[in-house]
Amino acid sequence: MPNASETSFAAPVEADRQVFSPEEIFAAGTRNHHISNTAYPIAHSQTFKPYRLERALHRETVERAFADTPDICLYSHIPFCETRCFFCEYTVVGKSELERTRDYMTALNRETEMYAELLGPRTLHGWDIGGGTPSYPPAEFIAEHIGVVKQNFAVSPDFAISIKTTPRIASLEPDKIQAYRQMGIERISMGVQVTQPDLLKALGRDSNGLEHHYRATEHIRAAGFRKFNLDLMYGFADQSADSWRATLEHAIRLDPDYITLYRMRYKLTRISHQADRVTLDMAREHAKIAKEMLFAAGYAANPGKNTYSRINGDTGTSAYLTRRVIEGQPYLGLGLGAQTYSPLTIAYNSGAAGKNLSPYLRDIDKGILPIQDLYDLPAAHMMAKMIAVSFYFGEINLAAFRQRFGVTLEDAYAPAVEFTLAQGLMHYTASTNGSEIALDDHRCLSLTEEGARNFNGTIALFFAPSIQGYLIEQNQSGANAIL
């Protein structure tokens, strides 16, 4: 179990003082491959419950948690979508609330000001505008939000903004795409996901079919974007190896700078009942196909990394995510259901449970922080959160971990590290990911090819004991834990 030298973390409860063998944890993570991944925590209503604070303590806890953190990242959640895709696990509001974009964006701007007033001067190193579909509202709403953020926070020299869009919007609303670039947004990500027509229909995504892709790409390039990412998804029950190859071939023809792969996670989705139809071998085959095809097309990524970049020295990810992955940099999450990660706490904004705007708007109207759940966590969970996000790049930066927690990774996770080295799952490397970030060195404990193949079992070795225990208790492939 992690044993940080810091003394400001919450004390662990009994469930987070358990000790399991690496062999048992690895087997449980592999068995529960649908839920043992970078989406940390798992079963937080159970594993985080002992650390939940009452609302009266929220404001003072947030202020304390960010007290010694001048440098942060920012995430703004725009929860609107024309339709909710069946694979979506995120906080997205229903059709009945789509006309409330003006009210919502006004509240989002007010939340920005509330945090600036509470925390005082802070410098932003990266900002993601995500969703939902953040390109759904009128472009002027996004411009206004950018203005409010820049009025209330300083920005670092390497600060950059990334936004997401859909093929349909980028195809039919080129003026909106142009406006984003003119606002200073440098990176744009478009969700292609899959191209198989019957699968698109089955996933509720047929309105974003192939007829939009080439025109959308032309509009993105014409607007001046030189950091263009495509999101693709694999691991669906009705996705054959051939259809996945076709999706990859199509994505490569669109010629983006980066391609990011997401394995379907199933939990909290409308198709969670399909999880048992996707075996680990199927997911591994899809990942292998993708790596071979992307490498052949000039896109590179180290083992376990899910973003492939064709630009040498460019991680391919947003400034916001790059800082989170390498340094574990704290971030504020603004908007409905957004997550905030401080050096000591994790919080979820109002509306996360019911996925409707009313709780969030009501809190903003009352002038209180729109936090639904705030957890004051022990070192075991804060370390695990940082490492889970680090696995987006397939590696843990040793200097960043030591700087963040005051203890070496080897001391904090001695049995886990020894097991990964002995089993050939991880090894020490000199990483080039994020080399522009000022750290003592860039040595990492990194996944090998074998570790990437056994990603789900390997990542579980670094989870907090309560979550490891939860995985061990599951009897099959995680299906009973997905709903």
C-alpha cells in the first residue's frame, strides 16, 4: 500500500489498509477488463463513500486543497448533444434541455468567476472544452466563455486550448470552425468513432456518417488548425475485425495529425448489457490491428499509449491532458457534472447523478459552489488517480511522482513494481513524452509490449486497496459491476 511522506492526506479507512498479493490483483484486473482501466475510481459510491464530506465543508475544503497550487489546468463541460449516442458514459442532458444553452453558459461563466474569487491568482497551463458536444452552442457563447476565463486567470507561455466537435457540425457549420481558430483555439478533436453503417445506426450515431467526414476535414484545415485529432472506438460487440480495419483505413485517409483510440468501456451506457459479448481476446486483436496499421501509416505511440501522433516530438494530446498525464497537475472542472482534481481531493459537480441542469443552475443562482460530491482522500487514492491517468501514455514519470507525493514510486509500490519488472510487464525508459515540461529527469516506469497486452491487470496493481478488493470480489468479467 502507498505510504506517502506527506501528512495532509486524509487517513485511510480499513478497506484502504488491506494488502493483496500482486498475483491476485493482476488476475482480478484482467478478469474485470471492462472496468479496470484509466477511468479511476471504480465503484466510487462504495469505495469513496467513507471520504465524502458534507456540503457545509465544501468551500473551506476546496480553498485548503488548492492553497499551495498556483499552477492548474482547466476543463469546461458543455453537456449538450443533438442525440445521446448509445455508447456514451458522460453527463449529457436530454433533448428537453437543449434550448437552455444561454442559461447554462451564463452559469458556467459565473462558476468561473466564483472559483477565481475563492482561489485568487492561478495560472492555467492547458484547457479542454469538452462535453457532450461543446461545438453545439453558438460560437459566440464559446468566445464569451474564453473571455471570462482569461479575465479571471493568468495563462502560461505554453497555454493552449482544445475543443471537440462532430463530423456533422464541422461539415455543416464551417463558420463555427473558423471562429474557433480565430478565438485562439489551437487544437480540435473530431469524433469519428466507427464507420460501419449498421454499427453507426445501432449506436445511435448514423447522423455523423461518412458523408460528412471529408467536408468536415476540409473545413478544419481551411480554418488553420494544425493540431487535428480523430477519435476512434473499438471493442464493440458487433464490430468485426474487418470493419475495424475499414474504420482505421478511412481515418488514415482523412490525414489527421493525431488519432486517438478508445476502447468501449460499457459502464453507465445504454448498451452495458452487451459487455459480456466482448472478450479480452477480441479487444486485444483490435488493439493489435490498430497499432500495425497506424505504425505503417507513420503514426507512432509507445506501448499502452492511446494517442498516436505523426508529428515527431508531439504527444498528440491537448496541453490540458499532457500536463495531467505526466505531472498529475491539478485541474478545475467547470460545468454540469464536471470532475475537479486537487492535490488532496476529488469532486463531482452538481447534476452528475441525474444528468439534468436544474441542480447545477440552482446552485449557481444561490451563489454556492455547484459541487455534488467532494471526497477528501488518502494518499492511496490520490496516487492511484495520478497513475491511472499516467497510463494514457503507458508510463509513469518517476520525477513527477516523487515531486507530487514526496516518496519514490518504488517505495510507495514496492510489491507492484517488483512484480511488473519480474513479469516483463514494465521496464525503465527515458521518455520523450512531454520533454518540454521542466522536471528533474524524464525517466519512466513504462509498459512493455507484454504490459500493454495485459493493460487491465497491470494498471490494477496501482489502484487503492479498496478498489483492488472490489475487483477481486467480482466473479466474472466485470459485467455485474458495469451497471
